[in-house]
Amino acid sequence: MALVVGVAATTGLAVGAVVLLRVSVPLGLLVLLGTPLVLWLVHLLSKPLERRSETEQERAARASGVAADLVAGLRVLKGIGAEQAAVARYRRVSRDSLTATLRAAAPRPGRAGS
């Protein structure tokens, strides 16, 4: 499947490039040469955000796992009377996730554009 999708994407890119160059050579060259440059610059500029969002994603995944466990074991928790402990645990993990999200989204002091 990956080979088929890769061949289709490459063919689509080649056909699009040929059509674009036939319509307008300067515009075609600008798009074909400018797109990789813009993508590279965006990649460089997004690295700080990627680093900050790692913790956020880890905490969100942990909160999702605890929520899934809570829902899956709700009957058992009710049966043994452990609902409050499970809810408290979820609230704590959820709060940690929110804190990490807010920290990742907050602008960094002394950095322009962050």
C-alpha cells in the first residue's frame, strides 16, 4: 500500500509540475523552487514549539489513558467503593495535562514571536 501511495504521490507531483510549467514558466519555477525552501524554513522555525509540546502531548496521553481506565473499570470501582479515589487521580492527571498545555502555549519571555 505504501508503494502504491508513494508512486501515486510522485506521479501527481510530476504531472502538477509539468502543467504548472506549461502554464507559466516563471510561476512554475517560483513554486517548484520556493516550496522546498519555505518548508525548510517552517521546519526550522517550528523546532522550539515541537520541543515545548512534547511534555504537553505526554501529559495529554497520560490523562486519556487514565480516563479510559476509569471508564472501563467503572463498575468494578463502584463495587469496591473506589470511585472517589479514581476521580481524584483523574483530576490530578488532568490538571497536570492542562498545566503542560498552558506552559507550551505561553510565550517565552525575552523571545520575539514566541
